Amino acid sequence: MIPTTIDDITAEWLTDSAGLPCHTAEVTQIGVGIGVSSALYRVRLTGDGCPDSVVVKLPALDEAAVFTSTILRMYIREVHFFEQLGCEVPVRIPTFHHAEVDEETSRFVVVMEDLGQLRCVDQLEGMDLADAEQAVDALARWHAQWWGRAEAMATAGLTVHLGDPIYPAVLPSVFAEGWAKLTAEHDLPASIRDIGPHFADSIAHLLADLAQEPTTLCHGDYRADNMLFDDTGQPALLDFQLIGTGSGVYDLAYFATQSLRSEDAAAHERRLFDRWCDGLEAGGVADLDREAEWLRYRKAALFCLVYPVVACRGMDLSDPRQRALIECMDTRFSRAVEQLDLVELL
């Protein structure tokens, strides 16, 4: 049985379905105001032969977020990732104990290792340069691992291709809904207000450019809130609901424009791009066209406006954390618009 709500996550269910022989299961919600497409819970366990705690992931509590996640096959993607791709990842990820999805309804559950003992970086504060460099190195290893192999993953249904017609079919309408909410409830920077009314018409051609080969496995949501760092400074990655087939620089652009403080991105953006390229070449990627990748980087940075606008549909902007997250994303995107001259790409 796939749980319907967190009340279904009992010691009996964890024992029978997830193979965790526990006597008690104490549930606490975590990640409030960080992720909007799923609900996250820490479950503390007692019993011989089971970990002290695990993290359980279920569909979001907001119906609009569940709708978008279902249409974009986000829950299906994460379950397939853990079941079929996780063993190949060259970066630390949580060990998963159980993953299941109903592909008709997208009802899903993931039970995975609790990495709460690792160091987190607050998305709002922004990532320090030393952590950002390690995150870029990890991203290069990730992309090099699947460089040139990701087209088959989309064909097999393990990922959704950035060129899939579902995106231009769905994103303009959900972007419009998010834009209406955002402009009504939030004072946007002028640079974003100038782009927003024309952005929906650019979604299809931006995605077409980001879908061109060479492609790799994209994480899809590579940001500070989806990483943890161990004592040696190495990152562990979380959240695989947006894995896709497309340009790897898509992940890099989203990371550098949204997870670094604006002043750090302004000073180090191109150097981090070159570091990513160096990492790809060290990982065996040949004939890398850096100038072509830089142009796609800029296009990916422009496309990243879709994240705060679509995400706000399922957010409570009266909640201080959620509102601060949107404000932070807007400020950092505005910096990218000006420094990378993104308006000319519309």
C-alpha cells in the first residue's frame, strides 16, 4: 500500500513495506518553506536492526503543487531515479530504503537515509565560495558520468527531456498563474517586471536550445537547499524530482544565479563556469565548445525565471520564510538579467 497521508506511516508499515524492523515511529515534519513540491518528514525509530531515523517523502500538502508535480511526472521521476540510476551517481546521495509510485495518480512515497547530521547551507544566506567550488566540481562529475548517454534515458521514461512537448504545453499557463499571483502580492524588481509579460512566449525556444545535444542527465533543481556538506566539504545531493535529459549547463546556471549571493555571483560566475568545463574535460568529455556552452548558460539563466514564478503558485507568501525565498530568488535573478544581458535573448 502506498500511504495516502503521513498518518499511514506507522511502525507496522515501515516494517512490512520498507523492510525496517521497528517497534515505534515518531513523525515530525521538516523542510517547511524549503521545498514546495513534496512534504518531508523525519521519522524516529526504535527497534533492533533499524536506523535511529529515516526521512519520508510524500506528495505536497498544497493541491496546486501536487497538480504541477503530477503533470510534470515529478514523483515518478524521483522513484525511477532511486530505483534505476542512483547506483551510478558519482556523488553522495541518501541511501533509499523504499520507493514506490502509482503512475496513474502519482501518489508516491520515498523512505530514505536521514542525512540530517550533515551541514546545511541556507538558500537565503547564499553559499560561500569554497562550498560553491565543491558543488561545481560535484556537478561536473555528475554530468560527465552521463554525458552523451541521457537521450536513451528519456526514451526509456527515466527522465523527461527538456525538449518534451509537455513543457511548452504546461509551463506557459502555470507561469501565467504564478505571474498573476506574484505581481499581485509582491513588489518585483523592474528588470523582472520588464521580462515577465514576454517570458511565456520565449519558453518554447529557450527549451529547444537547452535540449540540443550534447545532453546529459540534469539534476533539474541544483541549489543550496538541495545539498548537504560533510566534514571534508564534500556535498551530498537531495531531491531528484526534476531529473531530465538536456544541457548540463542548465544545472550550473540555476545554481550560480540562485545559490550564491549576488555579489559573489557577479565576481565569480565566469570562473565557476570555467571550473565546470575543466571538470567535464577531466571526466572524459571531449571537444567541449566553451563559447557555445556559455551562450546556453545565459539562456538557461533566463529560463530560470520559471522557478520562482511557478513555485509561488503553491506557496503561502504570508509565511515569512516562503516570502523571503521568493524575494531572494527575484533579487538574484535581477542581478543575472543585468550582468548577463538576458533581455536580448527574449
